[in-house]
Amino acid sequence: MDCAQLVKLYGAEPSGDGRYAPPQITEVVSTMIKGNPDPARICTRHVERQDLTIRMMCRRFTRLSNAFGKKLENLEAALALHFAYYDLYRVHHSLHATPAMAVEVTDRAWGLSELIG
């Protein structure tokens, strides 16, 4: 198994009207952790895409939102429901199947009653 770490270092946060704009990346440091990963394929896009998907589907992770919870148990339940929906119920357009079907964990998309039950 090949594993690497990519760390992005950012400059100062913008102030004024553009305060919601991301800061500029000043340096990118990649470190080989295990094996012999291809340096050209070390990236953060998969993690960033998953982060965006979670923030868009679970509104409690959206910035400047009042959809927060006070109990850790409720957060855990919301995340468990999100991942079950994403992996077992929702058919992805790029895969023409659910992720669980793509890796042959299940042979069909789950129904709503199975997901909630």
C-alpha cells in the first residue's frame, strides 16, 4: 500500500470585502509515509470533495448556519444516516450504481424502509 501526506500552507487571511475568499496557498509540502506513491498523483481532491459533499448534505457543517446540535449522539446519528444514504441508497450518476454496489458489498440499492430500519 502506498501512502503520502500533502500539506498546504496558506498566507494571511484576506480582510475587508473579500473576507470569505480563501487565502492564497504559499507552499505545498508532500511527505512519503509508506510504500512508493507516485508524486504526480498525491493530491487532496478526494478529501476535499468528500468534505464538500458532507457539508452540502448535512447542513450542520455549513458555515454560518444555525443548524447545529448540542448533543454528540445527534451528530453521530446524522453522520451515520448520511453515510448510509450516500453508500447504500443513492445511485451515483458516474457509477450508475451505489458505491456499495460498485465494490460488491451489496447487489442492489437499498430501499428507504431498509435504510431507516
